[in-house]
Amino acid sequence: MALMRQSGRSEIEHSYKADSSLSDEGVEYAQQLYEFIMRRRRAERERLAADGEDERPLTIWSSARRRCAETCLPFRDAGYRVKELSQISEINPGVIGARRGSMLI
């Protein structure tokens, strides 16, 4: 199982409300993320095989936001299961600079 915590850069970065597509840089990030996880998975597969254990199936959990779904495309295209959950979508991150220091935790 993998949980997508960070999507690639989107075309509109200045607003958390914008549900825009990935920028070219975001598409490149998605591909590099896929390649990184596949390298880690191969290494894990080899370790498990040496220990006589089976590899667990990979499921990717993602926000339902467009940029997150597009970050998962390389996995989906490779045949991995990608599940979208609206519960893990980004919510209002707030504006920390506008708060008083004593209010910060």
C-alpha cells in the first residue's frame, strides 16, 4: 500500500482551491515518483524472495483532486490499483502569517 501525500506541481499553484491539472514539471515529478517506488519495490521483492516470503500487492491511495489523480497516472497506466478517497483531499490550510505567535501551536 502507498499513500500519495504530495502531488506533483499543478498549473495553478497559488490556491489550494484550484483543482488544476499537473504542469509539465508535475508530470515529470509523477514519472520520477513512479520510478522511485518501482526501484524500492524491486529491492523489497528481492529481499522477500531471499527470505522465502511473498510480495504484497501494491495499492495506491490518493486524494480525489485532479492533480493527485494525475500524479498517480503512471501507476494506473502500469496496471496498479489506484483508489481515490475524498476524505484525504486537501482542506483549507489557513494563513499562518496572519496569526499571532501566541496562537500558534
